[in-house]
Amino acid sequence: MIVGLSNPKKKYHKTRHNVGSWYIYTLAKYYCSVLKEEKKFFGFTTCLNIKSNLIYLLVPNIFMNINGYSVHKMASFYKISLSQILIVHDDLDLDPGIIKYKYSYGHSGHNGLRNIIKEFNTQVNFCRLRVGIGRPKNKNEISSFVLSIPDFRELNLIQKSISYAIKENFTLLNFIQ
């Protein structure tokens, strides 16, 4: 399962905090699939067949700090453990245009990740794809920064890095073993 963390689509889709959902929508489009709203999972879902593996995609359509509820609902339904899920999320510690794959435990202060760990009630390592969004100069502006729309240059860098990662199977080769 691959999850792109997000806030509700209509109001927040273009914000930095939703770059995880940008990745999922781009991935689905690349594989000629369309995400559809699935109310029982509180999000948008589709399924891909990649290298003979059935991969479920999810974009939660609830607030970031409760995304774990949506992820846990879908994972429980399909009997998928947290260690079998790739979480794609925004990362303040990476500049726009930088994407890094990480396998570890922890949330690094990210509320979406924090809630996923809480919902799964476990301390296992899991896969993360960190999409760089940069960091505001003032620490007190983080909340408004992640909920703002990136400027043209940042948006272009983020979109290019997402497209490159998908076309080069950057995450899928690491994730599907």
C-alpha cells in the first residue's frame, strides 16, 4: 500500500503539506489509473498491478493530524501491516526538488506520521518517501508555511522530483521486493 498524506482535497490540495497526495495522483496517472472516493476509508483510492504485485493507493481526505485513521482503516480491511506501507509526505528538512527514501521508525515532528504510529499502536520500522518542501526562515511560521501554496519555482522543483521518482521507479524498486 502507498499512502500520500494530505489534508482535505478541495481546500488544501495545492498546499505544501499535500505533496504526498501529489505523488499519489501522479503515480496513478502514470499507470493510467484514477483515484475514486471511498467513504469507508475516508479518502481516495485505486489499485495498481506493478510487477505482479497488487498495490493499493490511498489519499486520505481528512485532516493531516488524523490521517492515521484512514490509513489504518484501509490497511486493516486488506490485512496490510505498517511495515508493508510506503508513506509519502512533505519534509521541511529537505529543499524543494529533493526526495529521499527512508526506512525507520519515528515521526520527526510530522503530525500525520505521529497519528499513523498512534493508530497502528506499534513501534515497527516503516517505509517513507520524504518530499522536500523547504523550511521558512522563522520557526514560528511553520504551520502557515506548510499550509501555503509554493511559489512557481518551488512548485516546479517539487513536481519535477515527483515525476522523476515515478519514472525511474525510485521508490517502487525499493518498496517492492
